[in-house]
Amino acid sequence: MNFFLSELIGTMILTLFGCGVVANVLLEKSKGQNGGWICITMGWGFAVAFAVYVAGKHSGAHINPAVTIGLASIGAFPWANVPVYIAGQFTGGFIGAVLCYLVYQCHWEPTKDPDLKLAVFSTGPAIPCTFQNFLCEFIGTAVLVFGLLGIGANEFSQGLNPLVIGFFIVAIGLSLGGPTGYAINPARDLAPRIAHMLLPIPGKGDSGWGYAWVPVLGPICGGVAGAMLYKVLVG
């Protein structure tokens, strides 16, 4: 399996399961409706874990442009491979979102709130405050990349690393996810947002393009900062 396909499949699984758990909790007449924030964070955590298990052997399972760029910024990943990885991640993110749309196709019409429909696909601020929203995504992703490098350095847990990473994502979501919904991944947010724009979802509103740059640039800057901080402190 080549790098592009591996990252595509991994990010597709991530987005299908992640967007899927949000749809299950938010959309009308779903079996999991009103499951709450813990349900969503656990769903995203397991989504990451199983995506890493599937793609890790073939590409390292970055499944996140912020991780790819962060690793490249400290010389831990070749810049020449960055475009291929990011292309796979965004393609997979889009496909996963479309599959989620199909799974929940009968639930879009009964759901009247367009904001809930958008929330299935992409993140948004609980309280719009541009600097604080950007800072939240920056810090969350810096913690993510710093932690991933630390987890990867622990050889004793290699076979369990994907599961450990999944619970790490749960921890980030539970502790840092409240202000913005913790995108911490441009492909997880922008690709499904594009899917939301293109798909024939009944009663949908706009796709929140005024905010869309925050969960893209915030994670990229945070990923680079987290990687550099790890290199300076740990080596």
C-alpha cells in the first residue's frame, strides 16, 4: 500500500467514525441522540486508534496535516513526502464525510437546526472569539504533536501505541475541546466542511467559511510549535 492510499484510508476511517459519532448524538431520531460530549470524545478517540491500527504499518498513520508538517519542521519526516500525505489526508477526509452523510441520510430531514447539521461535519466555536478560538486550536494541537512524539519514544508500548493515542485524543477532547470542538486536524475539519457545502443536505445552512481558517491554521501552527518544543526539551 502506498503512502497516499494509506493516509487516505486512515483519514477516511477517522472521519467516518468521528463525524458518525457526532451525527449519532446530534441528529433527530438517531438511536444515540443526546448521548453527550463524553460519547463524542470517546467516538473520536476510538476513530483515531483504529485509523492508526489500519494505516500505521504503511505510512506511519499521520492522518493529520498538522502532524505531517510538524514532523517535517523538525527533520523527522521528509518534506518531499508532505504533499502526498496531505493529499491523501484531505481526500480521505472528504470520502469519510460523504459516507457519514449516506449512513445518516434519513436523519437530515427530521433535523431542523442547520447548525447541528454543520456540526456533524466540522467544528465551530462555543463562543465566537477569534483570538481565543485560534489559541485553543493552537494549544490543543501543540499538546497533540508533543504527546505523539513522546508516546512514539516509548518502545515498551509499541503494540499498544494506537490505543494509547486514542485515549490521548479522548483526554484532549475532554479537557481542551469545549471552546472550539477540538478540530486539531485541518483534514478532519476542512474536507468534511467542503463535503457539507457540496452535498444535497436538506435544510442545511452555510458552511461557516468565516471561521474555517481557524481549524486549519491554528492546528498547523500548533503542530509545528509542539514538534519544535519536543525537540528542544527532549531532543
